Amino acid sequence: MKKKFVLLFLLTYSLTHSLTFISASQSDAYYHYLLGNIAEMKGDLPKAIEEYKKSILYDIDSVYVKKQLVKIYILTGDMKAASEIISEISKVTPDDESTTELAAELSIYNKRPEKAISAYEKILSTEPANKKALYNLGVLYSETGKYEKAILYFEKFLQTEPDSPDVYVNIGILYSKLDRPTEAELYLKKAAEIDGNSVVGLIALAGIYEEKKDYTLAIELYDKLLKILPDDAELTMKIAGLYILQKDYLSVKKYLTAAKEKFPKNHWIDYYLGLLSLEEKDYETALKYFDKSIYLNKKSPEPHIQKGYIFTIQEDTKEAVKSFEKAVGLGAEVSDLYFFLAMNYEVLGKYKKSESYLKKAVTLEPQNSKYRFELGIVYDKLKKQELAEKEFFSVIEIDSNSAVAYNYLGYTYADKNIKLNEAEELIKKALEIDAENPAYIDSLGWVFYRKMQYAEAMTLLKKASKKLDDAVIFDHLGDCYFTLGDKEKAVDSWETSFSIEKNKAVKKKIKKHRRNLKWSKDIIKLRAMRSFKEIQDISGFVSANTIYKNEGYGVNGPFFFKKPKQLRFEILGLFSIPHGLILMRQGTIVYITPEKKIYNLTDDFFWVKDIFSIFDAECFDGLDNVSEGKNFYIFKNDLIEIKVDKKEHTVSEIKFVNGSVIIPADYKLLGKIKFPHKLNFISSGGDIKTTLILKKLNLNKNIKIDLFNVPEAQ
């Protein structure tokens, strides 16, 4: 139906437009023009040429049809035919701007830049802001070696279109050719700011950094280019060459691979290939290389150390310990080996073993504050308080700016409810170094709590809880609320703590104090709204099913939501082949086909607008309780009416003032937020019903803004 409508529109448009230059009596001319127009739209250019020529036979003076014919001749590469018609038109309309423009284009195709320059400058004499003329003159003067004149025209173009990355790239390259690298870098950086995926611009900018011998920046750009053009072998070699200049031998991977074919029994080749894979975070491949190295030389401790490191990253603690112990058994005496072995024993709760290896690490490097700090933590867990304090003070002596040591020592005192004045001083020193660290803010709040300065404690604990979703912080906040007599907020905070990290002591407090708790309407509303008001970004996978006039339509794919008012829904088809994209920015909804055609759906997709309203949380402000049932409360403002479950403290229904309804369901815990995984949208008339099933959700994961850019229409 849509295709028929589009065709009808185009035919109507052609008819209306052509009536401006074809008289009613010239029906045959118009008939063949129309057939040519249809053929052109279908891409049948030979047929279009044939019909346009017939039209001209009936209307020999039709400049418009002749121009259409010139354009098609240019497209088909028949420059001779195009030139002949341009000559005819120019005799009739010598001052016509569009004719001059066609003549310029033809000169470009005929590789006669001087004639094209003359034509475009003629256009600028009457229309100085003509973007096409300005741009093409910049290109033409570039090609003829007149770089400064080219820059002049490109600069004039930027006055009319200041955000054109291609033009900034062109100017940057021209300045490079003029041996003016400072200006070149300035313009190429600007191009990269506007479009970070501009291949030509990035290559040119990287070339400038190479000339300056700033290889690190050049490598960064080439790495970025390699992600855009992963199959470009030349780029790979370029990066390798620059790494060699930096004496960074990761780039010699290809040589190592070649060497492996020649010397298959050399265990060091496999070891270094393993290191390269480790650097690339390809852990499984790295493990295979290290195992191969061990197979070739069973007495070498190095691959065992690297395997232990990988297992530590993968949190496979037992395997990490096995590998590190094997390295120690083969005679390795490396301080970091002892440190990582100790860390893994600490995870296993074997603090004596951890203490033993940390002492060895400290013996090898007595001034390493990292080793001493970890030894202090282990002493603390072994309840060797004096030794723990000694190590923490040693860390401070080695590094007077070790905020983490000041904080740990101060918090240890506070948690044990001892030396509270000293604890306060130590934590304040940590905050002088790192003023906004939520862990340190929590520590100071806990000191004030221990000192029974509850108002000060509450201020700090609230601040810390807003900065970091941490189980300990919310546990402390709950304790402070409880001491101040606010049992509702205490239980709410403990429940948040328990949702982040399962802790038996916190669970015990929740069970004890929630049993006979009567929740107030305001707290229930606060807990219900948390599902929508505390999120910034959402990503995941969505299945959308719509029922309209008793017919069903289903789509699915990954989606991304970002405040404010931005949604991306990538529609997938069979075998996960992309079938299109729905984007919404600031209230405008568009559907983009795989061919980059754009359709505006703003008036059709009511549920997309509604989902914005609830996720952006604009509609939840100023809600007042207006009624209640046995199991629910009703809250209302000028925009919406919501139903909140008394027991679960979740939103079970949202009614908009326009009559549409959302029914959230299947709430699941994501971090500290209960979030609905199913959303049912019902239009105001009830004739459209859409169900969204949200899967694999991530909340508040910083989603890149450029995901929501609408591409230019094709």
C-alpha cells in the first residue's frame, strides 16, 4: 500500500511540476516526458533517454527536458551527447544558473578544470553563497595545485556550513601540502571532532603526528583506522613499523608467527606469542600458547607465571594458585609473583599463606607501598592489629599521599569503635587528597555515627550513597536511619544493601525489623518510583509484539535508551540479519531501512513516546495520593495516574491523560533497582496493543551518544 502511495505521489508531483513548462496542447510531449520520468525513477536510464528524446521531438523548445537529458547523459558517461545539448541550451538561455552549473559539471567530467572554474565563478558572481560552487571551486583549485586559493573557497564554504568534516579535512590536507603543519593539525582535529570515523582525515592527521615523531598519537589514530578498516594490511604494517620505532615489540607478532613455522620447537616463540595474546586480552589463545611453551620446556617458570596472571583476571582462584606455586617450585623469585599468589590465597581465606608470600614480596621490595598495604589488610584479617597499623603507617611514610592507607586505617578504628578522634583525622587527610571519593566519605560518616553525631553522619552517608552503589554504605545508612527512629528508611537502605551484596548480618536486620513494619504512602511511592527515576541509561534486547485490528506484528533486536529522550532499536530478521532501525531523539521518531532510507513515524508509534515519558521520569513529578484499594494506592498528577502495589512496592499500571495505558510486569532486581522486564502498552482507543519483553538488561552503563545520530537521508 505504501509503495502505491509513493508512486502516486511522485506521479502527481511530476504532473504538477511539468505543467509549469508544458502547455496543455503538448500532450504527446508530456506523455513521453512522463514515461521517461518513470523510467528514470526505476533506474532504467537507456529507456529514460529514449523517452526524453521523444518528448523533445514534440516540444523542441523544452529547456527543462533537455536539462534532464543532460543529467542522464552525464550519469551514463556520454559526454559528447551531453555537450551537444548544453551548447543548444546555452544559446537559448546563456545566463541561466542551472545551465551554467550543468556546463561546469560537464567540464569536470571532461577533465577541463579551467572551464569548470570559470563556470562556477560565474555562478558566484550572482550567488556568492552557492555551496556547490564554493565546494567545487575548492576541489578544482586543489587539483590544479592552487592550494591557497582552494583554501579560500573552502573557508567560504564553511561560513555557510560550519560542521562539514570533509571540508575541514580538505583544508587540513592543503595546509600539509603547503608545509604548514600547525594549521593542518588544527583543521584535521576539528574534522575528527565532528566525525571520528573520517578515514581520510584520520590518515592525514596520523601522518602529521608521524612527521612530528609523536608516534604514540599516530599509533592511536592508526589503531582507530584499523577498527574501521580491519582488512587493510597496509595499516597493520604501518602500526607495526611505528611500534618498532618505539621499541615496542608487540608489533612484531607477524614475524613471530613466521618464525614459528621455521623454528617450531623454540618455546620462547610460543611464550612471546602468548604475551602478545595476553596484551590483546585474548586469554584463551594466550593460555594455549603458554601451554605449548610449557610442553616444549618443562623447566621454564615464566609461562606458569603468566597463566597464573590470566587465571587471576578470570577469577579462577584455585587454578591461579596452582600456576603460581608451580612457578615458585621451578625457582622463580619475583616479587609480583609472590604478591599475586598472596592475593589469591587471601581470596580463598587462607590468610596465613597470604601473609607468608607478602612478607617475601616486601623482603624483595621493602619500599613497595602496594605490598605493604596488602600485608596490613591481611594482618587486620588475622586480628594482628599492631602489625596491621605498623604496615599502614609504613605505607604513609613511603607515600604521604596514599589516601587509601589513611582511609583504611581510619575506617578500621571506626569499625572497631576505637581511637575515633584519630580515625577522624586520618580519614580527613584521605579526603584532602581525594575529596569526592564515596568510600572515604562513608568512612567519615561512620566515624561520626560512632561518635553519636548522627546529623553529620546522615549528611555524609547520604552523599556517599548517591555517589556509589555499595553494600557497606547502604548498610551504614540503614543503621543511621534506624538510630534516628526512621525504621522505614532503615529497612529500605538495608534491603538496598542486601540487593547489592548478600550479607547474613544485613538479612538478619531486615527480617527482624520488617516483620511488623507499616509502610507509609510516601515511602511506598519512593520505592516504586526508583525503578524509573534512578536510571540514566538502559541497554538490552527487546521483543516487541503489536496487535492492530486483530493482526499481529513482531520485531526484535538490541535496544539502547539514554536520557534525555533518546532511543535506538535495531530490528533484526531471520538469522539476525538487520532489517532496519528505529531512532528517537527529542520526540522525533524515524524508521531507517538497511539502505538508509528514512521514514518519519512520529505520529504512529505512540508507545515509543510513552516509554520515553516513563524512562525519562518527567511524568512522575508532583504525584499525590488520591485513593487506595486493599492492595494498592493510586497516585495522580496532571499528566498521569499510577497504581502502586502495597506489598511489592512496584508500579502495576500507568494511565496517561491522553487515555493510553502502560502495564509494567515481571519485575526483576538489577543492582539496587527492581525493574520491569515486561511492558504492555495500550493505545487510548484500545485498538493497538504492544508488548515489550526486555532481556539481558544493563542499567546505567554509559551508552555513547553517537549511537543515536540519524544518518543523512538517501
